[in-house]
Amino acid sequence: MKTFNVGLVGHGKMGKIFAREIKKKSQFKLVDVLTKTKIKNGSQSINNFFNSKKINLFIITSPIETHLKYLKLAYKAKKNIIIEKPIVKNLNQLKKLSYINKNYNKKIAIHHNDVLNFEKYKIINKFYKFKNVNKIKMIYGKWEKVNSYKKPFIDWLPHPLAIIINFFGIPKKFDIIKYSKKIKKGVVFEKLELTFYFNYLKIFVDFSNQLKVPTKKFIIYNKRKTEIYNGYDNKNQKTVKLLLEKFYNKNKINDISSNLKVYELLFKIENRLSKKKFKFIKN
């Protein structure tokens, strides 16, 4: 049985979750952990870590600002990769990643939580059981007392966008309906409403990091309103386990090429917001 010897990058919230899950699985072995503290105090070398012959899988859970740097080193080392979303922080970085990802023949996966749940629990099958659905609403967000994001939507929108791209394809167009931003005690709060258009379907996405109740919902509308997915259900909180299982068993090698479309769409939205070039519809 093949074993993935893991070099874990980052030991924050997600790093600790990956570390705990790896310990439960015989197919994965945690070999080393690269942390900011170890780099700062000189007890660990980034280059030595990424050049280690013991490691054949890098799992990158460090802040988004470090992603491209560590991805480049992992690609150069020709090792397998799992990375937390968002995969990169801007369009320029995405273009660089797209270039180095061409023809890469190792396993690569992005941790898109809700896509894993949609696959595991056949959520999309539930959608197709309903007739005459021409509207979907996706509500995402929670209350964030603290965050370090200058643009919270960059961290949050990959959730719904990954569902849209993976299960409905690339939308014909999108509109930004509402956008607001304010800063309180150094914390950035955003509200963003979007509409994505397909041939016979509209998908509405509402995001806010000021929601009192943590929300990740997928709601369909035909004759009535029906919720068919809640990302905060207890059964939907084990996506690291699902990701490791899928990563170990999947035949497809490089599965991020299609998911780069998620980030192309994300940065198109960011670009339109930055230039204030969007259709604003008042209530």
C-alpha cells in the first residue's frame, strides 16, 4: 500500500485539522511541519523542507500571501500537492500558476469544502430531481469579530464559485447587484450580492461577514423554496477527511486545471469592483 509522507506547511487552524486527520490514516504519515516560528528562529530552512527526499506530498495551509511562493517550491520539487483555498490572491499570481501547472504530472488538489460535500452526499442529484428550477440562491457568511483580510470576499467566494463552476459550468455573464464595505476597529466588513446567468438558470449569491448565524446554504426555487444543502450541518464538517480519501483513491492526476476557472471568475469580480464597473440595482 502506497504511503504519502506529508510535509505540512502551516500549523494554524487548518494545519492542526489536517495533522489530526493524518494521524488517523495509515495511508498518510506526517513527516515534518513548516511553521513561521521555526523559520523566524532559524531552526528550520524553507529550502531544506521543500527539498526533503522523505516528503512526497506537501499540504499547504499557510496564509494566502505565501501560497504562490510555496506552490512554486512544491512544483519545482516535483511533489504531490494539496492546498487550502483561495489558491492565490490575485490575477497576476493566477496567470503564473496557470503557466507552471501546465503538463504537471503529480497529484494536485484544492480544498474546496462544499464541492467535496456535493460529491459525497450527491447534492447535485437532489437538485436534478426538481422540475422547472430556474433560480438558485446561495447564501454564505458569518459574523467575524476579527479578521486579517483586506478583502473578505476573496476568502469566501471560492466556496459558491467552486460549486457553480464544477456543477453548472462557466456562466454566460454576471452582475454585481449590491456591494458595501466598512471598517470597524481594523476589521473589514463586506456585503456582496451577485447574479450569475446561464441559458435557463439564474444563480444568486449573497455574501456577508456580518451574519449573526454562520450560513452556507444552497436553496432552489420552483413552485416553492427548498433548501437542499447546509454547509454547517455536522455531517458537512468533515471535508478534510473526504479530501484525503479522494486524494488517495482518485485516478486523475492534476485536477486543478478546471478549478483555475473558479479563480478567473473570482478575479473578474474583483476587477469589476475595483473599477466600480458594475450594474447596480436598487431595491
